[in-house]
Amino acid sequence: MKTQPTLLGHVGAVSGAKISVRQSPAVSSGISIIGGKSYKIGQVGSFVRIPQGYHDLYGLVSEAGANATPETLLGSTSGDSERWITVQLVGEVMGTSFERGISQYPNVNDEVHLVTESDLAAIYGVEEQGQVVVGRLASADGIPVKLDLDKLVTRHSAVLGSTGSGKSTTVASLLRSIASGVEGSDAGFPSSRILLLDIHGEYSHALSDVAKVFRINAEGTESHLHLPYWALDPTELLGFIMGRLDDKPLTAILDKIYAYKLRQAEAIPRAGLNVGSMTSDTPVPFSLKTLWFELLEPEIKTWANKEKTNPAILESGNAETLTPPKYSPHGAGTSLPMMNQIGLLGIRKPLDQLRSRLLDKRYDFLLHPGEWEPDLDGNVSKDLDDLLGEWLGHDKSITILDLSGVPSVVLQQLIGAILRILYEALFWGRGRSEGGIARPLLVVMEEAHRYLSKESTGPSRTMVQRIVKEGRKFGVGAMIVSQRPSEVDETILSQCGTFVAMRQTNSSDRSKVQASLPDNLAGIVDSLPVLRTGEAIITGEAARLPVRCRISLPPEGYRPNSEDPEVAKAWASERRTENYERLAAAWRAQNSQWAANRITRTPINEEQNIAMEREPVTSSNVISVGYDAALETLEVEFQNGIYQYYNVPQPIHDEMMAADSIGKFMHAYIKPSYPCAKV
Ligand SMILES: Nc1ncnc2c1ncn2[C@@H]1O[C@H](COP(=O)(O)OP(=O)(O)OP(=O)(O)O)[C@@H](O)[C@H]1O
Ligand SMILES: [Mg+2]
């Protein structure tokens, strides 16, 4: 007679953490009903419990059926008639506290039980400080999955999965739950400090209420992203702004930079800066314009006399405007004017590249960093402390550095520089209350394969390696997010203590994930290709148990800007007139919001106003609409006033009048696209 409904079978063989379980004949139906809920028996990835008197061992089913039958029994009659499952032991529960690892192995013939919702609730349900909810168990909706925040941050973590598997959504959901708590539960962590490197600009919208956003083309409440070039490693900076340099000119230029920095440090003493132990690497401002100007001089100079005392100068240049000086061209052979030989480095081309970089608008955030841009003598109005304060010292939990406008050639350098500034500051300031130990920092790196690849020689990889190796001691944690784990540097992945593995279809990526996972979970990893979107296997230090979890989807409006386009719906809608000028303009401006920026909002006066007849319409916020085809002007009366939109083509107006919702049409096609004025 079956007395225990949860009994699954008995231990048949034990070899290390892997045990073979003989299923009892009573549960051969495959389904057991306990407390009104049905449980599938022997599902790969489900939990089993092996009671051991005072404590319970917990294991995961990794194999079932023929493969699980112990080899010695294969072919024998009893082996054929019995059903077996293989279980990987993962930890034990004493009272309600779960510990990974086991202190004692089970014995042959010990009972093996199904794990019910109430067992899991006992493990997950314990209210403890420092836990953050990420989702719910895939097998039991009612049980929240929590992560241990201490371990998550200090032991680093990785969120891995194919494109579209839900990584960004997971990150947004997790960060929101850290910053503001989950609806109806704990209140979050008000002093949490998280920096998100947002490569595609997906998050600013999703986390707008809990984050401060820095962006190159900042709009509205966003702040401008500035990264002073003088805080970068000068060798790397030169590599980017001047191209490859030979040893001799490189050394000469570094010496020059050192001299500038020294002069600046002596002129304006900075707290903590010891002039005696400075190097060219010390983050002290210097002017690139001055550097360019002074390096160019010897390259183009000519002399009017044989003694080389009178320069044959025609026009003196201007460092501020990057105008080179003009000299008379040198004569042939020994005739005058003579070419200059003193201080010549033969770097005309690299200098031209430097000048064009300085003039290139796309690099303004780095080479002309607002108030951090030094004048020709290297004086700045804002220094590094202001930068750190802006990035880390605001009242929000999350800082988003939106790097979507950054040209990809500098991405590596840039991220390396950002991490270096943050890490060095938190490292050296570790004893202070703003430092990493008193207020740890979590750095989330999206699309990590782009700048942390095995091949990359850039500074970002070295910096992240440093963070994952020693950041724990100084309160800096890393979260690596990538769709190509096989391309991410191995040292970095192997240092991650917690893994959120989402659907992974590519087999080389999958084996990489498997190899990096901290727990021994052969069976559960095989389910990686069949995970649903938004489902993850969470294992490692921060998870109580390795689990398959359904990540909670953030509420509408708080999801990352990466939703899949609805192809069929978009293609099924009626064609409208298109204007590709806007696309080209947005591209040239390197700003996806270009058209919206152009809108003028100065009210126009009575005389300029074109008197127009408006037709009343039925819409919740639009009262009436008028249109002048000759002037291509559209006039709309809203609840809060009348606006005119200019250059609106006739077909657009006609379509608007025919639209299901005039308000929605206005919002989607008119407001972001045409210049307007309040009447
Ligand atoms: N937990 C979830 N529940 C339901 N749908 C989800 C969930 N997570 C993500 N999705 C949906 O999956 C799609 C892709 O999500 P997301 O942008 O997070 O993927 P990703 O892994 O970051 O992709 P990529 O590698 O291309 O950046 C989105 O349309 C999103 O709404
Ligand atoms: Mg993503």
C-alpha cells in the first residue's frame, strides 16, 4: 500500500554526487497528485529530497529512463523491468536553511521523495535581509526566486543567452527590483549604486524613474556624457587620435605630455597629487590643442637664413582654432629658405589625424568634454571629483551611461577609461564613506562580447579582468551580459560566481556556458536550447538552489527598448507617403531623435498667423483641425491650445483625417516630425 504520496523510489547506487534511484512501481504512472496539484515524476531538472534524519539532501534529476539505468544492470532482466533516474546532489537543508554542498552521502535504499511546493517554499520563503526577487519558479508559479545581493555583487555574475532570449529584460527587471523593490513586497535598497554601460541605448526609458541617464546627444532630463581625454592612459589615447607611432616620436610626445601635466600640477596643486611621483599617466589636465600646435611647429618650419635664426614665417597660426602656421616653402638643395631639422619627429600625418579628430563632432564628448575641456594652459573649470560626483553621487540608484552614440572604433578605449576612472577612485578611496567598501558599486556591462573578447587588446578587457579578480575586496562587482559567451574572455567568465543562463541555441556558446557553470548540472544545462523567452537557469553563489526560473516581466512602459518589431502588423498596415530625408538627417546628425529636436517652440504673433478655418473632429484631446494645402500648414486645436505644424504634405493631412484615432496619429507621425509653433 502506498502511504507516502511523495515517495518516488529508493537509492540504488551512489557514486560521488551522482546517485541512481530505483523508481518505485507505485509511481510508474508518471504523475503524482499531492495536495490537489499534479507533479510529473522524474522530470529532468526537477528536484528530489532524500531525508537523512535531521536533515534533507536535495538533488536535481539529470537523467531518466534507459540512460539512467546503472551499467551493471543493463541487459539483466531486473534492469529491464525497473525504471531508474539519475540525480545530482546539490546541497542539503537543515531546518529551513539551504547549504550547497553535502556533508554526508545517502545510503543505498534510502527513500527518495518528490519535492513539493511547500518544501520549496520552505527554502525560498524564509524572509531574510539582502534578498532580491528576480522571478518565479518555472515549475511553481507561487514561489518567488530570490538572489542573495551580497554574493551577486561581490562574486560577480553573468547573464548569458542567444539574441532575443530576454537578457536585457532580465537586467532591467533585476535592477528595478534592487532599486525600488518588487510591487507589494520589500522597498528595495535606497542606497544601492549601480552603473550600467548601455551599448544600444535600450534602458533609459525602462529605468527612467530610478536612474540618471548620461548620453552624448542628451535630451530633456538626460545629462551630457563627458569623458575627459586627459584621464585616459596617454599611450592609448595617442593610439586612437594619432594612429600607430614609432617608438621615438611616441616617447617624445609622452615626454611632452608629462611636461604639460607637471606644469599644470605645479601651477594648481591638487589634493593628494605628489608632483615628485607623477608620470605621464597621472590624470592631470593638459591641452591637446597646445600639444598639436607645438608638435606641428618643427615639422613645417623653414628658416630664412643659413644660421637658422630667422624663421621664414608668413602667418602665425592659432592653437585655439587649430589653424596651422604658414611658412615659405623651402628651397631646393641648399638654397633658402631652409628646411628645419631641429626637434623634427617626422609625424606630419599623425598630426593631421589629430587635428581631424579634434574637429570631428562625433568625438566631442571625449576631446572637447564641456567644462572638463582644458584651456591652452591646461586649466579646467571642473576636475575629476566633479566627474565622479556626477556619475556616482546623485540621488538615484542607477547611473546609465548610454554609449549608443559612441563610434565603435573608440568603444573599447572609452569603456576601459570609464572603468579605470571608477575603479581607481573606489580602490584608492576604499576607506572613505563614498568608497567601494562602504557603498559598493555594481557595474553592468551589456553586449560584453563587443569589448571583452579574447582577441581584444584594448584596455577594457584588462580593466574588467582586474575588477573580477580583485574587485570583491574593494566593493566593485561586475555583471557581464552577452549573447556570445564563446567570444567573451575566459578569465572574466570563469570568475563569475552566479550565472543566469537563458535560452542558448548555438552549441559552441552552450558548451562555454556549461564549462563555466559553478554547479555540476549536466542534465539541467541540456535544457538550455528549449528554454522559453524570459526563462533562465540560475545557478551559483547568489542562488539558493540551481533553479529554472521565469523572470518577472517589468510592467509595460518599463521594458527595455528592444521589443521585437511586429513585422506582420507593420507590413499589413496601409502604405503612407514616406520621407527619407529624415532618415538621412538623423543618420548625419547621429541622433535617432533628430527630427524632434528641430521643432521650434517660439510662439508666433498675430500678424504672422495665418487665419485658418478649422473643422471640429471627434477625438479625446484634439478639438479641431485646419489645413492650408498651398502653405502645407496644419493647424490643430488641442485641449491646451492651438498649434501650427509646418511643411506637412497634403497626403499626410488626408491620412490623419481618415485615421482611427487622430490623437494617436498626431502623436506618432506629426509631433515628432514637423516643426511647430504655438499660436
Ligand atoms: N520575462 C519575459 N517574459 C515575457 N517576454 C519577455 C521576457 N523577457 C523578454 N521578453 C521579450 O523578449 C524579447 C527580447 O527581449 P530582450 O531584448 O530582453 O532580449 P535580449 O536577450 O537582450 O536580446 P539581445 O541579445 O538582442 O539584446 C522582447 O520582445 C521582450 O519583451
Ligand atoms: Mg539585449
